[in-house]
Amino acid sequence: MSTSRHRRWRRKIGPVSRWLPAFARLSTVFLLIALALFVALRVAAPYLISTGFVRSGIEDALSKWTGYHAEFKGSPVLEFWPTPRITLNQITIRQPRESGDKLLGSIESLSADFSLIDALGGRTSFHEFHLVRPNLALTRDEKGLIDWSYAGLLARAINGVRSENGAEVLAWDLDAEIGAVTVEDGTLVLTDIKSAKTYHFDSVTADIAWPRLSGAISAVVIARINGEDLKVDFASRQPLLAFAGRNAETRTSLTSNLLTAHFQGIASIASLSALSGNITASIPDVPALLTWSGKSIPGIATLKSASLESDIMSSGNGLRFNNLSLSLNEASATGVMDLFTQPGKRPKIGGTLAFDQMNLKPFLDAFALRLAAGEAEEISAGITGPLRLLDVDVRLSARRAQMGLFELSDVGASVIVAGGEAKFDIGDSQFEGGEMTAHLEATQRDFDGGGRLQLSIRNADFAALAERLQLKGPLPLATGSLDLDLQSPKAIWTTGLADVTGKLHFWTREGTIPGIDAAALRTQAAEKPFFPLSAAAGGAFAFNQLNLQADFANGTAEMHDARIAGATQTLTLSGVITYQSNGLALSGSLEATDPAKAAELPLLPFFVGGSWPNPVISPVPLFGNTPHAQ
């Protein structure tokens, strides 16, 4: 059986072995003929094709493409090995004089491959363009469209392209081959008429692959703006629709040391009316990005980094960010955000963000958007700041939140900016075993008109708070409540302690004040005309309730009859505290809580002066005038 199988294979291989040498010989002959023709054309081309013919062809091609008139200086250089190529120097492209003589730009050197067969047939066709140090100027008009060209083939193709069933369709007479375009060390000046700004891009390097006008494009562009290098990757199967400002499928990435962003979906360079896709962005250093862009936000230094990832789509008169993932510093949130734009009205940002853990400080910094200090001339000139250009209505929630040294849990907050006013509210939160609500608002000229803070704390552990803040001195340690209402006529970031006015009400249940021994206080008062508080700090003053009210103004707090009632004795205080210098000027008294025990614990009036946390106590004789706050 094995022998018969080998015979069958030999019968099959035999015919192949007979015709294979013939095929190899024929292929070799054709290859040698093609190689001979290739070498012969390269050798004969300099004698068959004139430099002037090719130069005239590329001049006509540039004029045809752009609609502008191309002018060349210097002598062109023709090369035929390894591919036919022409190089021209000192090129100027401008509008025909009868149409305005507008300059599109200049190119130091332009090289392009051309078809040798077409040139021998009396035609010219070019591809693989290489531009060295081009200097171009483009304009973005009021509609958001780029003035790509004057009246050339590119302009006609952009105007003539249409979309059918999501595909780009271009008439055959408007289509043309392009190939690859390489740009080296170029400059671009883009004038945006809509925003009245001009952008300068230097050291431009680009690699563009665009086989045909009707085909897909991919481009990588590196440029420097304001001293920072930016890399843009752009790809689209519908480039003409994109350049026409119509909706087109695009994939765009921006990479730099300051910002990384990526978008994939449907977009338009003219408007956001039909935007849809996915967007990601990352800012590793927010202050550095603001400095580079020439913007300034006071206090923003605490917001180091930011990033987002979201599905984005147009929604009515705005944009919706679905499945949003947002990170600020180490805090991450998910939610939904909306950007609303309506003619004649300010844009508005709204939505909800849910954090597991967050720091409220960056939000308060971002909340304090305004023109930077030193821009008073712009303010007086009527230039509006961010709060006058943008409305905000954002709801925030967090399982845990930090605000400076304070820690909150189960936080529900909101940021609202509208009608020249800005409000930040903590509507609900757990704070030191109790509850806290807060309200911060600012009006007039982006916080320049001052602000107001209202804080309400109920049944919180102030002993734990004092320990957390590492406060020194004899302070009440108890579970209590606090109402605080402060305001300032100055901008929040320039407000000092002397600029704050307001009221405070603090009351507690039972607790202690370490560092105050009532018995020692009476002993020292009986023996000495004055003594430091530390001399009576051997014990603690236990109390059943505390009630304190104070007014703030001009850098001082005026205390009104603070009453600290203990089981046997009651301590009262009133007077002035200069909190900028920790100075005290208080009148106080120590007396029996039960009037029936007045003989056992007689009234002890005294004066407190000096500075916190170890002021000097001076007893006041009963027959003298009770001193008042100075």
C-alpha cells in the first residue's frame, strides 16, 4: 500500500515539475524587461523632460488647488533617482490682484514627486508633497468656518461635498489624488473673527496622509504655542464634511505636558448642535495650565489635577455629559452634567456629582471665580468676569468630605451662580457626632462686592473638635450647638479678620472647662491683687449648661453676658476680645448658682486682661465699681 501511494504522488508532482521551470523563466524575462525599462526611463528622463515643463505643471497644480496665484523664485531642481521629484524654493501664494491680492502664505521650499509616465505623455501629476518652513495665515469667520482657500479645487470640493446615509459623497469632477503631505518647521497664524483673537503656532511639523479628496484622512501635527508643544492626532473618514463645518465622524487627540484630551464621535468645527461621542481629558497641573493660558483664579493652587471621562451629546440648546467620571486631586465622582446655551442668555452648567470621598476646598476655590487681582482697569472698563458670564447649578453629595481641618460625612451640597449672585450650600451633613448646615454667598462683580457665611451646628462634640484643631487654653468641652453669621464688604480672598462683622451664639449641655479651678480662683483672689490664670489651673470647672453670644466688628469680638452655670457656682463673662492679637478685656464674676448659698459662696467680681491663653485676673472689691469692657 505504501508503494502505490508514492506512485500516485509522483504522478501528481510530475506535471508540475515540467511546467514550473518554464514559468520561472518567463517571470525572469518579464522582470528583466521591467527593470531595463525602469533604468532606461531614469537615464533618458533628463533629456526627454524639461525643468520648465515640470515647474509650469506644479505652478498650475498649486493654483488649481488653492485658487491663489503661486509665484516661484530661484531655479527648480529635478531629480529622477530613486523617484522623479521636483524641488522649488521661495514660493509665494497670494490672491490674484484683481481679486484683492490677499496673501495666503509663503513656503521656503516645496518638493513633490511626479509621474514620469504622465510627464512623457505631456501631462503632469504630483504626489508626496514636502513643505519646508511654510508660513501660512488662515481666518476663522463669524460662522466658525475656516477660510481654507479662495476659489480652487479644495474650496469647490468642500462646497460640493454632500452626505448620503452617513457617507461622504463627492462628484467625480471634484475628486483628485493628493497622497502624502509633510510639513517641516512651519508657522501658522489663525485669526478668529468670532472671538477677536489671533493664535500663533510656531515650529509646526505635520505628517498628513490623504490619498484622495473623497477618501479618509489621517494627520499628526506638532506645534508650539505660547512656549508649549502640542501634538494633535486627527483622523476622519469624512474630512471634506469636517472642513465644511458639517457633522462628520472624527477621532481627535491632543497631547501636551499641560493637557491630554481625546474625542471620538461626530462633531463639527462650526457648532456643537449635533455633537455625540466619547471624550476624555486629563490636566496634571491645573495652575500651570491657567498660567499658560493667561488666566487667573485666586486660591486655585489647591486644585492640583483634574480629569474627566464621559459620553457627550448635544441636547436641545446645550450639551449633556452622561456616565461622567470626574476626578479632582484625589477625589473621584460620577454623575451627569449639562451645559445649556440659549441666545441672549448666559450659559448654564447644571447636574449632579456623587463622591465617595472629596475635599470641598477645591470646589470653594473654583466657586470663587473672578478676574485676578491687578485687573481693576478691566473691571472699571466694563469687562465682565466669569461669574457674570456663566450660571451654575450643581448638586454634590459625598459619603465623606474634608473642608480644611474639618471632616464631614453624608454631605449634600449645592453650588448656584445666577443673577449676579453666587451661593454655596451644605444642606445636610454629619459633623462631630451632630449635624451641620452652611451657606456661603457672594454678590456683585464676582465676589468683589463681599460675601456672607452662615453656619449652623447642632449637638456636635466640641471636645473632639478642640482636640482635632489642637486648640490651647481653657475651652468648654461639651456637646453643643453653634449659630454663626458673618459677612464682609470686601472680596473674600482679600478679607482680613478686621473686615468681618457678624454674630455668634453658642450653647451646650453639661461639660467641663479644663484649666479653671473655681476653688483655687477664690483662694488666689483672696490672697493676691492679681494673678495669672495658670495659678488657678489645678482643676476643671464642671458646668450643666453654657450660653454665649458675641458680636464681631473691627477685629474684635464683644461678648454679651456669657453664662456658664455649674452645679454649685456660675461663671459669667462679658467684654471685648481682640482676636487679631489674642488680647482680652473682660469683666466677670463667680457666684453661687443657688441664691440660698450666697453666704457660703459670695459674689466674686474680677477683671480679666492680658492675652490668651494665660491672661491675668484681677479681683474687684465689692465696694468698687464693676469694671466694664474696655
